[in-house]
Amino acid sequence: GAVVSQHPSWVICKSGTSVKIECRSLDFQATTMFWYRQFPKQSLMLMATSNEGSKATYEQGVEKDKFLINHASLTLSTLTVTSAHPEDSSFYICSAQSAGVVIYNEQFFGPGTRLTVL
Amino acid sequence: GEDVEQSLFLSVREGDSSVINCTYTDSSSTYLYWYKQEPGAGLQLLTYIFSNMDMKQDQRLTVLLNKKDKHLSLRIADTQTGDSAIYFCAEMDGNTGKLIFGQGTTLQVKP
């Protein structure tokens, strides 16, 4: 149980285009989803917290107009990187927190999406 | 702000024990976690410890927490080549519920 999927697993795009990444909780409902960014050999940096049916909360320094987050249902959140540039190339990981009883506040992580902007 | 620090690299021989250390600064942390990340993959929760505990053991994994020194360690007994991965320590900010990650420790297990 508690599986989170991401699609696509990798994507290559041209500079200036937009890319959408989906994060789905497959066997549970997630009121809260998180989006992280990870550079090579570095830690995960939280970009934003997404609650179902409300606007995402962005971390300091993250451009909300560039990284559009939508959490339209209890099982799906999307991250759209608008007008992508090479510096946006990174590994994007989502996580989901169950809407049910959570004993140790676990976040279930997706497998990540590798974005390469040429 | 909150900070989590880890050593970057550890190399051990197969069958030995591995100890990965982590320090954190947030005294309001409620839970502390250890995650494993294999190449090109997401994070897998290995174990967690509540902040009022000193130790937790789960099969080959032992977590020690020194709350006074804000020091957390993960011991892997009988380390196997399949344990080679990056291990992240993370604390949950007691005020916001957000996870703060360390830089990750790359564990290399030599046969």
C-alpha cells in the first residue's frame, strides 16, 4: 500500500517550452502533497506544499508563476514548469501525506522525474 | 533556520556494521527519519524515531537519538552490497510539519 507514482519518469524539452509533471497517490487519498527539487549529489529542497482544493504554499525563493502547482483531487497533483530554461534541469520528486490517521506523519515519495532542458 | 548535517561518504566492507551520523538544530522536532535513495529513484522510508525515544531497533537497523546533543545515528548491521545507496536523515519541523533533509551520506559497500 501507500504507492505514489510520477509521470513522466524523465523528460527532455527545448528551452522556452512548458512541462507538466503528474504526481498520483495510487491506493490512498492525499490531502497534502509536497514537491521537492534535487540537484545532483545534493539534498532535497522543498519547493511547495500543495493542499487539495486550495492554492499551493511556496517556499521562499521559489517562483510561483514559474512552477505552477495544481492539486485538483485527493489523488493527483501536477507541477508545471513554465518557459523552462537549462537551469531548471533537475530531479523533481513529489510526496504525499495520507488523509487518514497518520501516526508518524509519513510522507510517501514518488520515484522522481528527471527534467533536462536543452 | 533549521539545519541538518551529515557526513557525505562512508565506505565499509560487506558484513561489517555501518554507522551514519546526523546532527540537527531544531529542538522542536517531533519525528526524525532515515530515508534510503537508490540511483535515479525516489526516497524509501527506512525507519523513524519519535523525539522522546532514545533508541529504536528494526531488524538490522538501529537508530540512536541523543536529544541533548541533537545527534541521530543509523547503524546497519551485517551490511550488504544491496545497502549501497544514499541515506538521508530528516527532521520534521515541529511548527510547520515540513521535512528538513540533510545532504545525504553515500554508503559504499565493498565485497
